[in-house]
Amino acid sequence: LQTKLPAVGTTIFTVMSALATEKGAVNLGQGFPDFDCDPKLLQAVGDAMARGLNQYPPMTGVPALREAVAAKIEAMYGRKYDPAAEITITAGATQAIITAILAIVRPGDEVIVLEPCYDSYVPNIDLAGGVVVRVPLQPGTFRPDFDKIAAALTPRTRAILVNSPHNPSATVWSAGDMRKLEELLAPTDVFVISDEVYEHMVFDGEPHQSVARFPGLAARSVIVSSFGKTYHVTGWKVGYVAAPAPVTAEFRKVHQFNVFTVNTPMQHGLAAYMASPEPYLQLPAFYQRKRDLFRAGLAATRLKLLPSEGSYFQCVEISGVSDLPEAEFCQWLTSEIGVAAIPLSAFYASGFDQRVVRFCFAKKDETLRTALDRLAKL
Ligand code: PMP
Ligand code: GLN
């Protein structure tokens, strides 16, 4: 069989979750909460189902949800998106990203990805027939290197994927970073696909720097977000895209033949729940407390803590406790210590091993404490 994705196997998240289950390990690998969402959100979805809102919604998403998203973006980032022409509800960020790439990238177009990057980006570009141009984030700090990005731009560059807060490194782009990207792209027609799924998880009082705040970026950007992350419902697979009307029109051409539309009652439930901004306004404090609890425990081990500025991830350097390569270390940690983690090498095409692994702290305090008790043996 001629395969379109010869290099692709089962994702590291699936592999590590299966191993965690098999070994009875605390799963700090795959990124998802082990606690439930607000019962009010469940009630809102249940109400929608009971009201008979169970048939196809409009192709672009339930209007009330598109309006709620537009209102949120305007309140948070000061930019108005037209809910009718510029917001589309998607089956999670995963579908949003592949649909954006299929809509924008033509065969032979170059697309810049900043490595390490989320594992779906490169296969998505491959499926679109694009040429992946990998630019490393700065070693050690995972900061964007604008000289390297500038050097990677060519007349064939069609798009760049950016992701802040960043999975896996938990770094966050500053306003200065965003302005540099804006300046760099100003003389070009390059699109930005901005993966902002962790937009409501930025710590230490810093604001999230959405591309929506920067006019020169917003005009060329497809913003992707996910209700799964924001409302602790990763299994619902509902997200959205915000993009200027002409880009949205192209996005929707692909979306309608990709999924056509997204489950109805969840959309109505989310729309009703979004009437209050409290849940997402409280999210930074909610996750910062968990980050701090987890970091305080890790500080007592020989794992070296890297900064966690945003997202629900914490990376650690492992050379103080093991000589194993990252991937083998994660297998060993899961099997022998009973805590699952994700090797950063999984986010690099080359499998680059820098002795760093990622933990997810979107867990009940008791789960984090159990994991820390086990990690204390290292
Ligand atoms: N982008 C990034 C950076 C992510 O971490 C994730 C979730 N792990 C996604 C996209 C996919 O989000 P969703 O579950 O909404 O499809
Ligand atoms: N985004 C999650 C992570 O980085 C996992 C998503 C998935 O399992 N594909 O862990």
C-alpha cells in the first residue's frame, strides 16, 4: 500500500496513556484534566438536549456560540470579529488546524513550523502537499529566534504556525515577540495560523498576547482555540476559528466537506455557559495554584525545573536522575516509578533528545501529590 504518511505511527499521547493504564501509573503524560467540568455546563448541555436541540446546526456553528466567542475575543483582546462571517465552530482545535492548512496551503507551498511543535502540524502540512520548513526555537529557552525565522522566509512561504502558550515547552510569547513577528511579516503575504488553545492559561499576572491584539497580524491570521482546554472538557472536541472574512470563506469551503458541522447540544450548552466570563477569567489562578503545588514538590527532587509561563505543562531536565534517552526514561518512569510523562523528542521530526520531559499538571491535587510522592524516590 502506498501510504501518504509513511513516517507517522501512533501518537505518543496514545502510546503513553496505554502504558500508564497497563502499569497503573499516574498519568501526567497526555494533556487532559482528571477532574470534571462545572456541573452548570453539564446542565446547560442537558437542557439543550432536552429541548430537542439534537439535529444539525448551521454549517458554521450555532449563532449564539459564534456571538459568545466574538464577544469574548473583543472583551479580552479588543478586536471585533463578525460572528456571521469571521467565526466558525470546529470539532476541536485539531480539526481547526488541519482545515486551516488544507484551505491555505497549496502543493509546493512552504510552511514554517517552530520546533518543538504539536504533533499534528507536520502531517497536516504533508497531507496538503506543502513543504515543511522547520525552524528551531532557541535551545534551552524555547524562545522564538527571529533571525532564523527571517532566514527561513522565501517567496514560496505561504504560512507560519505559531503556538503560545506553547505545547510542550510552556513558554509564552511576549508583546515584543508578537510585534517582531508583525514587523517581519509586514512586507509579505504570509498567513499565520495561531494555535491559542491555552489562551486562558497564562500565569504570573501576564496577559495572553493573542495575534488578535496586533492589527498587522490579525489581518493575516487564523486564530484557533479549544473549549476542551478552557472548560475541562477535552473529550467534547469543540473549538473555534476566528479569521478575517475572506480567509473564513475559504476555511468554510473545506470545513463543510471535512465535518460539515459540529455537535449541536454542546454548542448550545457552551453558548449559555459563556454568558459568564468568570470561568475563563479564573482559569489562570486555578492552574497557577496547581503549577505552584507541583513545582514545589518537584523542587525537592533531582529533576531540574524549567519555567512554566503558561499552558498546563511543566517540563523538567532529567540528567540529574538518569542517563537514559528521554523516550526510554519516560517508559521507565511509567513502568518502574509509576508516573507517566512525555519525551520532548516526540515534538521534533529528528527525535532530538535534550534530556527534557513534559508533565501535565491538569490534575486533582491528590493526583499531583501521589505523583510527587513517587517522584520523590528519584
Ligand atoms: N494544539 C495544541 C497545542 C494542543 O496542545 C492541543 C491539545 N493537546 C490541540 C491543538 C488540539 O486540541 P483539541 O483537543 O481541541 O483538538
Ligand atoms: N494535546 C494533548 C497533549 O499535548 C493531547 C492530545 C492528544 O491526545 N492528541 O498532551
